[in-house]
Amino acid sequence: MLVWDETDVLTVLEVIPQVDCDGIWHRYEVEKDGIKLTVHIYQYDGDISFELINSANNMSLFSMSLVNCNGILRKKDNTGEYLQFAPANCFSHRYDGETTIPYGVRVMVNPSINVSLYR
């Protein structure tokens, strides 16, 4: 099961999500500078999908999924405020929600939308 704090995701992405009536998924959509970022979180399975879309022609620029994500962590440093998404098997134990995630996907929306892989 995914370890996350909905408030952290709301704080970084700055949008209220669409939520499934049963709370199975949350979908966040952020649009800036002609790019739309969609983050789809399936909290019970831990599956996360990311998509970047060109707003001008509605064409996908980038798409990826994390299956069985261990956790989402909000971080703030000299590069800005962002979310870290931990891929499956990133930890040898259950993620505690506080430990730094050593590698995964990083998402930020300020000053501009950015999705990157990090180590």
C-alpha cells in the first residue's frame, strides 16, 4: 500500500484532485506554459501514472507508470519544492513516509512543470 499524505501532493501541485467516488484514485491536472501534467494516483495498489501533454494540440509528450509505488514524499531544497515518488523495491522494508527516497521520479510545478528521474 502506498504511503503518502494527500496534503503534501496538494501543496506541491497546487490543484484540488478529482477523486473516484470510492476513493480508489486521485487525478491531479496542472497546466502551465502550454504543458499539462496529469498525475493519477491509485492509492490502494500504489500505482502512479504521469503524463505530459502539449496543450496546443492535445498530444502526449511523455507518459510513464510506476507500479506498486512505495511512497510519495514532499521535499523542499535550493532547487524548489517537489514530490518524490519511490518505485517498487526501493526499500528493503515498508516505507515509513519520512526516509529520503534514494531514487525514483521527481515532479515539480514551480517555476515550471518538470518530471525527472533521479538517483
